[in-house]
Amino acid sequence: MLRKIIYFSVISISLLCNPHSFAQTADTTESEDSFKDDNDSTFKFVDEKFNFEEFEGKPAIDINYGFSKVSIDKVADKFAKTNSLEIRLGYKKEHDFIQNDKLERYNFDYFTFSNTSTDLASGNDNSSDLRSRMWQFGLGFERGYGYRIGSAAIIPYHAYGINWSRLEMQDFSQNDFDRQYIDLFDQSFRFGTMVEGGVKIKLMQNISINASYQREEISPRVLFWKESGSALIYFMGQGILDHFISNISESSPYAAPIVSFVLKNALSYGYYELKKEKTAWPFNSGAPLKYDTFKVGATFMF
């Protein structure tokens, strides 16, 4: 049931935000979704495609602890330090990359639930900083290409997700403008998106440890058409990178995992930097509530 929920949710968002990728999925046969046979070294790069084969992996639980910085560009007041505890439940799949037993392709599609709060943090000595807690749930995926070292592996990856968050402020700003703007988020469910770049180190077949950096932005109000247009620009950029990385993978397969990690996460970081003042960049919109989080955790596959 969870696999179906994740599948239909993500495929609907992909149709809205990335019609090019969806068209590829619809027009591609089953034989094209997989790698070519041993007599054909051509590699079909399908990083952002979604199909039922992607969800045939093993159940996995991903647990992360994070150190977050909270901010809103339009707000002068400082937020107190927050830490986060997150659990991701989903399906993980690993298999050969370009028929090479030294490289592997990594997919993880998941449902996430998390709590980010000053109650989990220590060292909040400045009494003027605004304390907060946030509950959140959402859907996302991780994609990566890794290097195998015996039964272990090092997997750099890129992630994207959507979420719904409820912020609860424990302190209130004395500045009228700041308080009114923060009130747009306080005590209400708000829609947001996140990107993440990280590295997983597989210690053995079913256990991995990971470290990652996540940028999350929550909208003060949902501007459907503007945010859809902004997302379309992002996914078009990712689609161009897919094509470029596909060409690299054919000529230099050992370079593809690193090139994919660097380019995809660089594009995500740049795009989200542009969104700091406008949630629906480049369209006129309000500044988002931002969470920048460094996370460490472990993944258990069953």
C-alpha cells in the first residue's frame, strides 16, 4: 500500500512539474527501462523516471538526526537553534550500473515524518531568539550512483521531496512586521519542498550510514500556478543535466557518479538560493520559511 501511495503521489507531481520526464515513461517499453544486455554497452540514463520497477526494492527504514538553522529573509529577528529527528519509510533498490559489478545504481522512494524543535537542541543562551517546534510529513526520493568496494559501497546521492509542515512558535517577536509575517506560518499547515545532497556508506548488505545537507523551504501561501511554473524551470534544468550526464556515462562510466552528484546538487543549491526571497522564483511571491540542516543517520534494509 505504501508503495502505491508513494508511486501515485510522485507520478502526479512529476506530470505537473516535469511533463518531459513523464512522456519518456509513457513512451518507453519495458526493455528500455532496464540496462542493455552484455553485448551492448549503451546505457540508458533514467535517473528521474518513475515506474513500477522502481518500487520492487526491499523495505527500508532511514533514521536521521539533524542540526538546523531557521530563517526568513524578510524577518530581522533571529530564530533559536533547532535540532531534528526524522524517520523515512520506503523501498530501496540497488543494482548494477552499466553492467559493471564495481558500480551500482541506488533508488530510495519514501514517506517521511519528522520533528524539528528547539527542545531537541542545546546551547540556546540568547533569550531574545525565537523558539519554535515544527511537525512535518511528506514524500520524496533519493537517486544516486555508487562505487562498490567488496560488500561495501560509497554512494553519493541527490534527493527531492514535498512536505506539509505545522510550525508552532513558543516565543513571539516584538516587531510588528516580523510578528505578522511569522503568523503566516504559525499554527497552520503549510506546503513546502526540499532538496538534499549526501553520501551513503554501505557497511554491509543491509546497513548503511549517511551524512547529508538539506535545504527546505516552506511557502507562506500556496500560489499554485506561480509555484508550478517555478518548479517546471527547476525540472527542465534537471532534465538537461540528465541528458548531459547520460553522455558522460557512455564514455566515462566511472566519472558518472561524481559528475551526477556535483551537477545535480549544484543546480538544486543555486535554484534554492534564488528562492530565498521569492518562494515561486522568478515570479513575485513571499519569502519562505527556510531550514538548512546538516544530518547524520543510518539506513536499515530488510
